[in-house]
Amino acid sequence: MDKKRLLLILGLSFVIISFLPICLPPALSIAFFIKTGRLVYDILMPAELFLFTLIGGGGMIALMLLNKESYKNLIIFTTLATLNIVVSQIYADLSGLAHGETKPVGIHLIAITIFVTLYHLLAFLVALECSRTFKEITK
């Protein structure tokens, strides 16, 4: 298998993997709605699928390194998404939210909402940057 074809296959795989945290929750909500007639959306699921964002972004960064292309934005977005998840987990642990000792109300609800919203945005930016860099690889 030649290098160009391998880059295309791996690049497309990483793009698909990076879009999973964005596309999977709405798809599962629609499937649940069709089955039960109730519309339910889990806003925490993209954060639970963080590993896909990390694998997709990290894999595309590795491909860009091998291909000697620019990957600065992808590193920034992947790093920010990772830091957001780490900081939110530390906050949840220190505040007692992770253990159930503290109820998610007031400032805790606001903080978690900000973390989750920011992660949604960063996961979307990682996925978009992965697809943009995939276009650079396929030139």
C-alpha cells in the first residue's frame, strides 16, 4: 500500500472518529424518540466520548507531522479540549459533585454548564479542524 493511500485511509478514519462526540448524541436521541416517542438528549454524552476527540485530534496531528503540514490550530483546539475536561473533572471532584455530596445548583450548576458548553464548542472545532487538515492531506 502506498503512502498516499495510507494517509487517506487513516486521515478519513480520524475525521470520522473526531465527529463521533458531535454526531452520536443527536443520532441516539432520534433513535430513542422513534422507539419511545419521547425526545431525550444527554448533554454530558459528548464529554463522556472525549476519548474519541482526543484520538481523532491526536491521530490527525500525527499524520500532519508525518506529512510535514501545518497543524498549529489542531494542537490548540485538542489541547484546550483536553484541559477543559481535566479541569472540569478536578472541579467536580473538589466541589463534591463527582461524589454526590454536593447538589448541582447555584454556582456549581453554572460552572458545570460552562464546562460542558465549552467542551461542545471545542470538540466541534477539533472535528472541523480535522476535516480541514484532511483536505490538505488529500491535495
